[in-house]
Amino acid sequence: MRLRYAARGAVWVAIYLLFILAPLFALLAGSLPAARDFWTEFAAAIGYAGLAMMGLQFGLTARFRYVTEPWGEDVVYHFHRQISLVAVGLVMAHMLILSATRPALIAPLNFIQAPWSAWFAVLSITAIIVLVVMALWRVTLNIGYETWHLTHILLAVIAITAGILHMVGSGFYLADPGKRALWIGLTIFWICLLLYVRIVKPLFMLRRPYRVTEVRLERGDSSTLVMQPDGHPGFRFSPGQFGWLTVFGTPFRITGHPFSFSSSAAAADGRVEMTIRKLGDFTSTISTIPVGQRVYLDGPYGAFTIDRNPADMHVLVAGGVGITPMMSILRTLADRGDRRPVTLLYGNKDWDSITFREELDALTARLRLTVVHVLSDQPSGWTGERGFITAEVLKRHVPPPFADHEYFICGPGVMMDAVETALGKLGVPLSKYHSERYSFA
Amino acid sequence: MRRLFADRLVSATAVIVILMAVIFALLRVAG
């Protein structure tokens, strides 16, 4: 199964590169204007490639399940963030190299008399700079998530549209009608990817609503939303996967919220549950959602699942609300009658805030499950693990050879980094541990 | 693990694109 996903991943990487490089080399086809010096041609090439990469960002965030499946949505978003810096670097280098090789372009007098294509270049670069600053320092700048998300999309559209207008206006390669049509067509394709995720996908979701049938208060300031498909069979998911939840308003709202499913994937009636901890504005409203409320779910997504990573023994490492995908895994294993050993290392602040504490205890009777609670703030008389989940804790509770098991890690970033480092020190290969990080912004 | 793979993919993509841009420029200059 891993090989099949790896092969599919390789095909998508090749297609991604093809979408960047094929339109660039298509510029060399047919009749060509007289060549300029090396640096000018190089600058032109990275300008075209940078624009193509920026346009393809709409594809990376379009949530095409078939495309993102080999890696998981969180990793595709991580790639989206990192590759955007490369694309921006290429566009900035394009401008700087041309400014150096053709100083007349930036001379103040000429700049005022510059053609409209140069102004579109300025508009595109300005939009890119603002977009990057807002993306990198959103929290520092105290910009709300929804405001940022909407601005992010608008700036990206402005940057790309102005970029293509700059290219068309500059002429040279795009003076050829065929090449101009190719690049304008590409730009329309990129914008269509955006329209797909913002209009077409919500239209499908609108026809497949869910109803909240129960809101259950849980330990640890958390609530479980129980949702039933309304007029459709729902979808099937693998334990550990997640979905995007829209509660108030329609699926056309710019921002959905990603949460893991906490229910068993073996439920036959399409019912899904999400357990959400009060951590911010939206999550604080969960416990007040009335039964009967219509909600929309976009999913399932993610590669963080035991179904894709079979093993003789699973080791689950959870911190706080990171227990939710683990609960789905454990409930599903119990419903399937799976008798493989599972060890859950579960870090929490204190004994009373352990979400699903009683149910985990009950699950030990249905599974070959060992639960190890690690508390940073222990009650008196506590004889269990103290502090945080470290390499020593892992060594005490996971039987060797460590590299034979599959590890699933979900929790605060600091905990995940520490556990990944500890597993590395224990000689667990990278392919054997899987982390779920919800940082889509 | 998957994020590390993504990081490497980003670096590889950057290198490939820059190399291809160099080849593009060389092809043009060489006529």
C-alpha cells in the first residue's frame, strides 16, 4: 500500500513540475525574437517559472482528495507555505536581476514614463510582499484569521493577474499569439482552481448537510459534536483522519475549521463525532451549539491513519486534545475486534482534565490496550509518570525493538518535536512515525 | 516524516527550476 501511495505521489510531483516547466519551455517553440544576454534571459525564465508556481498554489490548496492523499492535507499545506517562499524569491530575483542588467528600468525618470506593463509588475510585486508579510507575521500583526484568509486570497489573485498582465504587456515572448494564449489560458486555469474550492465544492456540500444530534461535554474543557448526515448516506473515513467543519453560515464561508474525527470509523449510519477543546473564539462556541443545528463537513482528509500503516503493534502518543484522532483509532480497533497490542502514552496537565479518561479505562477491556498517563501537575499519592513524554518514558513503556512498531503522534507542537527527537534517538526510522499538525494558516 | 519529505521536495523543486532556467537562458544565448 505504501508503494502505491509513493508511486502516486511521484506522479503528482512530476505533473507539478510539468505545469511549471512545460509552459516555460513552450516559449522556445516556433519563431523567437532575437536573444538577449544570459542574465536577462535567465531573469525572464525565473519570472515565468515563479508566476507558474504562484498560480499552482491555488491547486495545492484546492483540497483535491485524490491529489493530497499520498501525503496528507497538512503536509500539502506545509509544502504550499514553503514553496511560496521559493516562488516569491524567484519573482524578486527576476526583478533584481533585470534592474541590475537594465538599470534604465528603475531610473526614476523612466519609471514615471514607464509603460503600463511596468506598473503591473509593481502592483504584482507589492501584492506579493504584503501577502508574504501577512502570512509570516499574521499573529504578530494581530490580524484575525478570517480577515487574513480573505485578504490572502485577494492578494494572491491580484499578484497573479497583475503578473500575467505585466508579461503580456512586456511582449517579447508573449508577442506570439499562441504563446500569449497559452499563458492567459494557464492563468484562467489557476483562477478556476480557486473557484472550484470556493464555489463548486461548497455547492456540493450544500446538498450534503449534517445535523447536530448531541453536544456532549467532556473533561478538559472539551465538547463532542455528534453529527448525523441529513438526507444522504454521509462518507466513510479512516480512523485518524479529519474534516473541515462549518457551523454557522453556509459552506461558502471563507473559513472552515479542521478537526479530527473522534468517533469510530466502523459506524454504519454515517454518524461522525468531533471533540473540540476551548482554545479560541470559534472553539469556545462549540458547547453552545443547539441540537438540530445544520452544519457542513468537508472530508475526510489526512494520511494520519492506521489503515495506511499496518503494524504488529501501534504506539499512540497524545498530548491534551491530540487524543481525538487516537480515540477514533481506539474505538475503531475495538469495533473491529482487533487484538493487536496498542500502547497509548497520554500527556495532560492534571488528572481531572484527562479527556475520555473513563472511556479509555473501559476500552482496556475490549482491546490489548495499555494506557500510560503522564501528568505535569500530579495529585497527591500519584505513582504514575510525571512531567512530559520523554525518551525515558517511551523506553519504560514500549517494548523493544522500537523500530518494529508504528508510532502516531498528535498534540502541542513542542511535545511532537520532543517525541520525534526521542524516537530518532531510539533508532526508529522516519517512515515508522506519523505526526498530525493542524497549522493550515 | 511527511513534513521532512515536503521540505526536501521544496529544496529539490527550487534546484530543478533554477537549473531549468539556466538551461533556458543558455539555449537562448547559444541560439
